[in-house]
Amino acid sequence: MTPPREIYLEPGDFHFGAAPLRLATLLGSCVAVTLWHPRLHLGGMCHIQMATPSPTRGSGPLDGRYAEDAFLLFDQAVARNDTRLQEYTVKLFGGGNMFPDSGAGAIDVGPRNIAAARRLLAARGLTPRGEHVGGAGHRKLVFDLASGDVRLAFSNLAAEKEAAIV
């Protein structure tokens, strides 16, 4: 059996592929969405940095940093593989508060990213089957396209480190 290769997603990256493959990333206030097709063992992950692009952003290629563009990239990948979004298992991660002691004037990037992802999932009739969002801290994810499992390590700034399979 061929060992899976691992691709690390930086902020704004998007990848869609088939097993044997693992997709990994590290999230703070950013959000990752995973899509997995249980019969075909294919899927993808995005690493969203911001809910919406800057109003001064011009037109051009899709930019995975922004929620709307990342979801359009998913739409394209699903269509390219002759599948439908409703055939996929969806999971949602991230949106942590990286500066919990910064006070009430802090920008709520994490909650905005979570809200944007939920809105875009709902617009497509999708409900996450698993999620680990919010809180104060960062998450390390490894998404295995062979099983659909997402291994998660959460470094909670307010408590002990957590680990789980979602």
C-alpha cells in the first residue's frame, strides 16, 4: 500500500484531491472547511483567512483567502469530479481568538470567519457533520482522505491542550 503524501496548507491555500493523501494546516482565527466523499475517498480543504475581501480588491482569479472564493473553488472541484456537494461529508474548524486578553475593542476575525463559513454552507444546503470552532487558541489539523478523519490538536490558551479525531 502506498503511504499517503501530506500537503500542508498555508493561509489562503486550497487543495482538492484523492486518497492516499493527507491535508494539514494550522489555524488561529482562520477557518478550515473539509469536504470528503465517502465512496470515492476524495475531497479537499480550504484555509480561509477573512470572511470578505477588501472593497478595493479588483477582479481576477479566485483567492482562497476569502470565504466566498474558497467556496467557489469547492464548487468547481466538485463539478470537475462529476459529483454533487450533497454527497460530501462537511466539517468546520477554527475561528479561534488568538488574543483573548486584548479587550472589547479587538477585531472579531474568528467569529466573522465562522459566521461566513456557516452562511456559505447553509446557502449550499450543507450542514457540518463535525466541528471544532471558537475558543481561545490555535488548532493543528490533519485531514486523511482515505478515512475522512480529521485529527485535531487544540492548544487552548485558557486551559490544557486537547486532542481529538473529528
